[in-house]
Amino acid sequence: MNQQLATDIMDARRQRGRVWRTQFMVMWGVIVAALLAFILVTIRLDSDFIQKWLPFILTGVPVTIFVALISIFFASILATLGALGRVSRSPYLNAIASFYVSFFRGTPLLLQILFIYLALPQAGIVLPALPTGIVALSLNYGAYLTEIFRSGIEAVPHGQTEAAQSLGMSDRTTFRRIIVPQAFRIVTPAIGNDFVAMLKDSSLVSVVGVQELLWRAQAAGRPTFQSMQTLLVAALVYWILTIVFSFFQNRLERKMATGDRTPERSR
Amino acid sequence: MTLQHVVHPAEIPGSLVAPGAPPILQATAIEKYFGTARVLRGCSMTVFPGETVTILGRSGSGKSTFLRCLNFLEEPSAGVVEISGVRVEADPLRPRHEKASARIRQLRLHAGMVFQEFNLFPHLSVLGNLIEAPIHVKRLPRKEAIELAEGFLAKVGLSEKRDEYPSRLSGGQRQRVAIARALTMEPEVLLFDEPTSALDPSLVGEVLKVMESLAHEGRTMIVVTHEMAFAREAADRVYFMSDGEFVEIGPPQNVISDPQDERTQDFLARFLRA
Ligand SMILES: Nc1ncnc2c1ncn2[C@@H]1O[C@H](COP(=O)(O)OP(=O)(O)OP(=O)(O)O)[C@@H](O)[C@H]1O
Ligand SMILES: [Mg+2]
């Protein structure tokens, strides 16, 4: 009798879950169909045009991924240095690092890109478009990651430092062998997160003429007033890229959060 | 009230301590302020090689603070600590320079510590936890460090957990690993801060057993604990702390079974009633 009731409750709950998921998917379908209808009504889908320009646009994908990858790499290095400065005892290093973070988080990324490309030549520093984009993205994301790395270092429980010290480790050894490896695990998901964001923000470097995805979509659509088609293609590609990399990022996050590497519980 | 804090080992029945041996640890007139709160009021302690000393006292009386002052995890506001010939004086006004830090590290090498919350390194395996300091502090070759570590793992009965990570161990096993980790640095004195207080009651026994065997093999230990049975059986001497002072010191059969100070009597009466 009781047993029966328990099974019934579980069945009912499962049934409600199925209904919810179905409704969820139906709603997605409705939105996508509406979008498609809107596109088909407003423009003629000129398959010749798309066929002609699609390869041109897609050539920007490797450029986008390359810019994002190399920039997240340099950003991580900058952030490591920045975080070291922020947790050091030296007031000078602290000042340098906090100035860096404050300045690059306090000004628009687009302005930073333009500044390097257009303003620095006045000071005799001339960078081509691609390096400009990479430098700007690295500096900007490095500033955000600095704070994340710092909080990662500070998130390692104080008991870890005390245990290391009680074993006679110097501050340096403690930091290098005990704090950094644990902080690294804490911040790895954040790096993945920022990489996905960077995939999209890298489109900003199109303003200086880096021929990445957005630049190519614009270039293809503008002459014949067919930007609707080309920008939609670019949007779709960005969307797919973020879905794919978010998937890997989620897996990474889950891997970091479970298994042997979890911080020990107290009991 | 004046207290004679040195009980000569010869006076202690059943002690393993060789009569006339010089003390291995001497803490003199330790004071500690947290802000303006005076948490330690001139605490002194003398421990001879092979002794097991327990510190009892109510929560918040300053037991942990005193223990942490012994290895300068907490810098005393005043006082001197000397362990196996390494003498460090409190110098809280000046920033600590490299020479002073090196001296404090030297002191810590003579005093292994076991924490209430274990504080194992979660990113390292059990073996990794044990060999980290021997390799990176004592600069032992890896092979030697592993041999040493395996010996101590066997001693705490966890040889088969060698490659496990701390998160996969029970609390009792974690604390035994923490004890083994402290032992791998071969310290002259072991400091324990309520090593069983974070444990499930069913797991307390295995840790106490390890500690008792260490006491019996003649290790010098200072143990802050609420385990009255351990204090009674394993301790050569009991220090009772109240409000930052040691108010009663002596062998357990005196301090625990026949306390003279009324604060000790009060504490024990409450404790036995609880
Ligand atoms: N870092 C700190 N800052 C300020 N006050 C502190 C600090 N650590 C301890 N205290 C205070 O010092 C006093 C003694 O603390 P301590 O931890 O030494 O007590 P205890 O005897 O070990 O207690 P318990 O049995 O609960 O562990 C307490 O009043 C506590 O609030
Ligand atoms: Mg305590």
C-alpha cells in the first residue's frame, strides 16, 4: 500500500518532468521557426550569394579562434604576474598591479584597441592590426583574470599555509608547492569561461581590419546590401563556437570539481 | 600565586625520562595580546625528552594560542621559546627579516604539529603529503624520502592508502596521515591541538591508539585535548589553563584525580557531569 503510494509519487514527478521538458523544447522550436519565417519573408534567400561568400566568411573562423587562444594565453601570463603583485608584501608591486587592473578594467576594450592602433603610432609605436588586437585583448582580459587569480590564491584555506609552515617550509616554498597548485585548480574553470567570452569579444578587433569572422561577414555583405544574410551567418557561427567550447568548459569544470582533487571535507 | 612549573622527571612515577636530562623544550613567560585582549598571561612550560604533557582547560582559555606560540605560528607578544637548542625570542615590533624567519623555520623543524582540522594537502596523494617537506625543506633525495614516508605510514597502519588522495579517506585516517606527515620531518617534539575533536566519536579511538603508541615509544609530545582518559593514562604531566594562565600543573593523578585549584575542580566537575 505505502510502497504503491511511493512509486505513484515518483511516477507523477517523472511525468511532470517530461511534460516540462517537452514544453521547453516546443517553445524553443517556436522561437526558431518564427525567426526563420521572419528571415524568409524579409529577404530572398539567394543560395548563389551564400554559396559564393560562405567560404570567404568561414575563413575568418580560424582567425577568430587563433586570436582568442593566443590572447587568453598571454592574458593568463599577465594575470599570473598581476596576481603575484597583488598578493606580495611589496607596496610597489601591489601599486603596479592594482594600477594595471584598475586602468584596464576601467576603460572600454574598444577604446584600448583603437588606442594601440591609432594613438600609439604618435609615440612611435606602430603595431600591425593582428598584434594590436592580441595585445589589447591580452591586456584587457589579463586585468580581469588578475582579480580572479588573486581570489583563487586567497581561497586556499589558511590551514594549508599553517600546515606547510609547521613543516618548516619557507613562504616561497609554501606558495609554490602548496598554494599555487590549489589556486590553479580553483581558477581553471574561470579561464575557460573567459575564453568563451573572448571568442565573442575578439570580434572587436575587426575595427582595425583584422580579417576575422565578423570583419569578413561585414565585408561580404556591405557592397550588395546583403548584410542580413552575412551577419546572420556570422552570428550562427559564433553561437556554434560558444556552444562547442562551453561544452568543453563545462566538462573541465566538472572534472575540476570532483574526484580526487576536491579540497578535503572536514569530517 | 607563584607556581613552580618544573616538575622534575625523577618525581614522576613510571616516567621513561632519564633523570637529570636537560629539558628539550622550554617556553618562558609567553604573553599574547590579540588587539588589546590579553589572551596569554605569562605562560611557562618545561618539557623533558620523552615526556607527554597534556594541556587541559575550558574553551577560549588560550590552549591553542599557547601551543601555536611554541612554533611561532602565532608570534608571541613577549617571551622566549627554546626547543632542542634553537632559541627564539618574541620580537613583534619589528618586521621579520630573513635571518629571523630562518631561525623560526629551524625551530619548527624541531616541533611537528598536528591540527584539529588535519590540514592535509588535498592536491597531493597520501605519499605526496608525506614526502613534500622532506624533499623541499630537508632536500632529501626522493627515494630516501619515500622510504622514510613508507616507514611512518606503516607505523600509523595506512600502508595500503599510500596512493589515495586525502578526500577519499575517513577523518580518522586523515588524522593518522597528518601524524605520519609530522613524523617524517623527525621532530624532537610533537604538538597536537585537539587532534580528535573534529572526528566522529567512532573514529577517535584509532587516532588515540596511534598517539598512545607514540607516547610509549618515548616521543616527546604536548597535547591539547578534551580526552580525559588519554590525559589520565598517557600523560606524564598535566597543565591546566584558565584565562591565559597555567593555574595547576602536576602528574595526572594529582591534577585530574585530586585537583587543588578551584578553577580546575570546577572544570573537572562540569566535565564529568557532562
Ligand atoms: N586570531 C585571533 N584573533 C583574535 N582573537 C583570537 C584569535 N585567536 C584566538 N583568539 C581569542 O583568544 C582566546 C583564546 O583562544 P584559543 O583558541 O587559544 O582558546 P582554546 O583554549 O584553544 O579554546 P578551544 O578549546 O575552544 O579550542 C579566545 O578568547 C579567542 O577568542
Ligand atoms: Mg583550541
